[in-house]
Amino acid sequence: MSKLERLLNLTAALLDTPRPLLIEEIRERVEGYPDGDDAFKRSFERDKDELRTMGIPVTLAPVPGTDPPREGYRVDRREYAGADPQLAADELAALHLAATFVRLDGVDGEDALRRLGGLVDTGVGAQGPVADLPTPPGLGPLFAAARDARAVTFGYGDDTRRLEPWTVTFAKGRWYVAGFDQVRGAERRFRVDRILGDVTDTGSAAEPRPSTRRDASRLAAWQMGDDEPVRALVAIDADQAPWATHHLGADAVVDTHDDGSVVVALDVTNREALRSFVLTFLEHAEILEPAELRDDMTRWLEARIR
């Protein structure tokens, strides 16, 4: 694994975490580090300093629930995003496309930063793609619709969807499109490779809505899916309650008990993502309602204990 790929994986791990990561967790999640303890620590310190030199805000913060208290690392998404550069529509589309092609194999850091367009100098005057990414048939029309703020229709499962696309992203080997689903009247995300038939422009512009592209990027993982909407009540123990309240917002708290524990309400359209979120608290969180979500969690845990 190249150093560039390790740095990219480290950045992704520190961004995609609900709480700061302990150094042991970083070692477990990020591939490419040497095996020895001292070698790992030296390599991680170099990587951390290099990310900071590149302007990526790697920060230390207390890790909730640790006893004795410990600190972990994370990248604050708001600081990482920076100020709005006020780019034009075609500039936003080009930048968004480039940002999805971040996993580059066999390329040193300087070349990767210099050639985000996806081509590298082979040293013999020829150029070729860095990596082959899947390109489902509907990908091009979805990029165009997101760029031009146009509504599209496509088949998905047993239904025909009418979507106002906001973002098209590549994650874990698959393309996803997120936007406002006019059929369901809510924000939804779809896997592009599961789209049936053609993606068709409806001939109408997407309507202005309270949820802009920027707002949609702040949706929690359990709000980005195509499951039937349901409101979940989750109990969180007192030692984790302050962090949960800060992370979810005070409006999510529907009950506070005398011992300091809280009950939060979460609007869920991605049940798998909700399960992953609850599991980050280990034994310190419990799904209370609805019964179907609680039973889903119980069955999932029992299947892995057997």
C-alpha cells in the first residue's frame, strides 16, 4: 500500500467517526502501518503532521466513556470543509467529480495532488487512468441532473421514482445518488447500480426547497436510505449522554432521567446505519421503540453470538 493511500484512508477514518478515535482504534482501522508498536507510533506521528501541513485539521479531543479519561483523534468536518468559495455550477460539478476519485493506487502524493483529473504521467510519455471505477448506465444523466438542478425519473425496486438529485458520490465500491424524492416527499439516497432502466430527464427544473445541497450533506447516516420512515427512541446511559446530546443536538432529546441518562428520538430511513450508530455505544445504549427496530437489533446480535 502506498503512503498516499494510507493518508487518504487515515483522513477518511478520522472524518467518518461519531467520536474521536483512540490510537489503538486507528491502528486497527487504517491499513498500511508497520506491525511494531514503536514503528507504528513513529509512522502515525509523521502522517498526522503531514496531514496538518496539508491543512487538514487533525485535532485531539476527549473520548466519551473512557475511564481513566483519554483523548482521541478526529477531523472536524466543518473546519475541513472551510469557507464557501462561491464556485459556479460548472466548477462545482468538476470539483465534485474530482473529489470522488480519491483512492489512487501506485501514485505518489505529489502526482496525486497535481493530477486530480484521474491521469498520471507514466514516465514514457503515455497516460492512462489511475483506476477503473464502476460506471452504471445512469451515472452520467445523474451527474448532469445534479449539476443542472433538473428532476429525473427512474425505476427502483417495484416503483418509479421522481428525484431531484443533490449529490452523486462514490463510497465502498458503489455509486450513490441523494436528493429529494418527490414520490415519498422526503430526502432519500439510492444505489445507482440498483436503478432499473434509463434515468430520464423530466423536462422540469428542481424546485427550491428548505434542504439545500449543503444542508443535505449534514444528514445523519440513518437518515440517508430508502427504508420506510420510522421514528426510533434510543436510551443512552448517563456517561454517554453529554456527548450524544452534543452530537445529535438538544432537540433530539425527548426525556432526561434523574440519573443523567437520556432518551433521544431519531428519524430513520436507513435501519442498518441506525444499528451501527447504536452499537458505537456498546452496552450504554438501547433501542426502546418501535418494537420492530428493537427486534431487528436483537436478531442481528443473536445471529453473531451463535
